Amino acid sequence: DVTEGQLIAEIKALLAKVKNDDLPDIKALFDKELVMDLAETDMDARILAYFQKFKQVVLEHGLEDVFSGDDGEKEKCRRLVSCLAPPVLKADVKTAVRWTDKAAVKSMQKLYTLVYDKAVAHERHFRQNKSQRMMAKVKDKSKDSSASTKSGRAGTAAAQPKKQGRGDFSKKA
């Protein structure tokens, strides 16, 4: 008889090896499985879950050896950046990694900090814009309501047209 623990151990051992010593298309694999949950409203949890999901995909597909060493760390960072969402955050992080924070391409910890900082800045910017849009809507509504009351008064005057002409030229004697 085989116990559940033995089955789990055997499955883990199998998963630790790359299937048939054949590497999957790693880019396609991560594009498919590593997706940031943008429905998560807590930004801290969203970013942490994204990095944890990366580690989970690596473990599930037995890719620990592929991502080992210095080159492996760089490739981890490349995969993480390539699957980032939303696109604005991805572009911002790519630019920072390329030009200002080159150490983040070699270290997951530094990349995590960079992604977190950029996400905080984007969230702050998004909330400010949302607040400004809401204020603009309120102002537009108040302008619309005041304009409609003004046009309402003008509409009643238009219903009773002024007498036009040159006046009364009849001679009074």
C-alpha cells in the first residue's frame, strides 16, 4: 500500500525535474501563468502575490536549476518585469531598470523594492487624478444646473417675445 505522503513526495520529486529533461518555452509559460491580479485592491498584497506566484511557477515546473546563479537571477528579474501589469507600471519599471536602477535587474529584492516604489507612485498619481476628475464632475454638474436655470428663465422670456419695431408713430393730438 502507498500512503498519501509517499504519493506527495513522489509527485514533488517528479516536479523538481524538468519533464523529460526538456525545457518548456519559458517566456510563453510565464506569459500564461504569471499574471498580476489587478482586481486586488491592496497594492502591497498585489505585488507580494505577484512575486510569490513567480516562485510558485518556478517550483511547479521544476525550473529551480534554470534560474540558479547570477545569470538565473537576472533571468528571474527579466521574467518578472516582462509580465508586469498594468502596462504603465511595466514601462516605468523597464525604463528605471535600464537607465537609473541597473542593480534591480540583478537582484529580486531590489526589483521588488523598485516595483513597489513605482506602484506606490502610480497609485498616488491615480488617486490624485481620480480626485481631480471627481471635483471636475461636481463643478460641471453645478455649472450645468446653474446654466439650465438661467436658460430656463431665458426660455420663459423667449416664449413672450418683445415687441419689435420702431415704436408707436401715431400722432396724438
